Amino acid sequence: MTLEQKKEINLLHERTCARNETEYRDPMTGYIVFTRIKHLQRGSCCGSGCRHCPYEHINVKNKT
């Protein structure tokens, strides 16, 4: 992912969180991505390496 793409994703994420929404569609892949809000509602790291994990990926087994 390029720096510009990362900036676009971060801006999209912040705008989505500002609307108190729990997910958005990734403009590059079309996949649904959970926001920080959704992860906080879950209550812990699921171990999947989620993009906006507020738990520092503590349960991710193979961090790369």
C-alpha cells in the first residue's frame, strides 16, 4: 500500500468514526472494514490482524 493510499484510508476511517459508524468499504478492495468503534464494542483483540485494532494486535499469532 502506498503512502497516499494509507492517507486515504486513515481519512476515510476518521470520517467514518466521526459519524459513529462501525464499518466502511475499502475503496481499493471493496471489502468491509471494521472501525476502531466496532473493535472497542467487541472488547478484545480477535487475533485476525485487523487494520484498526485498538488493542495493538495482542492476540495475533504471526505478526509480520
